Amino acid sequence: MNKFPLTVVGAEKLRTELQHLKSIERPAVIQAIAEARAQGDLSENAEYDAAKEKQGFIEGRIAELEGKLSNAQIIDPSTLDADGRIVFGATVDLEDIESGDSVTYQIVGDDEADIKQGKISVSSPIARALIGKYAGDSVDVQAPGGVRQYEVLDVLYK
């Protein structure tokens, strides 16, 4: 399977979720199934059906997280030495040339992307346009509303 990039922070969030599922959620659903079984007839037991469905979801998510973590290429942005070039993990200050608005984005893995926190996926159109550019460069981004132009103000590795 292909390795996919993940920041140190993103990997830690996935590990935390995995630990929570294994140590808290899984035992709780096993207990719920045991209690539902104790009620007798399983053919018309909604609690049993709901607990089994939740167990399936939890086990699926555990397998998904373990797979992602085993195939992750964990990158620490603070240790990068890209000579000012925009790479995965970099934090980029941009100015929209048309409106003058400034924005700051960090380029992260697909699972970490959260636009409200300023984290954009490495596979997003804006990140793909930014990769390889330097501070002072002008970048054309194909957005749903048409082409947008940005100027790269600064590139940080934090």
C-alpha cells in the first residue's frame, strides 16, 4: 500500500482516538451486548441489535485507524529544511491579490484537514498550486468560482 503523509499532530490525534476506542468504547459495547443478552429473546431485542451495530462500527473504525497509522509517513514540519519552499507540513501566509485579504494555511494530510483551523489537505487545489513555491511568488488557484490569485507572503515550518 502507498504511504500517505501525516503530521506529527495528526498522527497523535489518530493514536488518541484509537486508544479511546480500544480502552473505553470497545469494553462498553461488549458490556452492553452482555446486558442485552441477559434479557432473553434476542430476535426482538432492540438494545442487542443497536449494541451489535455499534460494535461493528467501532471495530471498523479501529481497523481503519490501525491501517492509516501503519501506512502513514509521519512528517514533523519543525524539522523540515526546505529553504523557504512550500512543502507538506508548511504553514503559509497568503494574500488574495484581488481582495487584499490575508489568510494562513497549514498543508496537512487528508485526515487532518479542517478549514476552520486553517489546515488544508495536501490534495486540495490550493495546496497543489502552492507546493514548490516560495515567499514572494504569485500563485493561480483554480477554485470553484474561477481562478483566484494569491501572493505568498511567508512560509513557516512550525
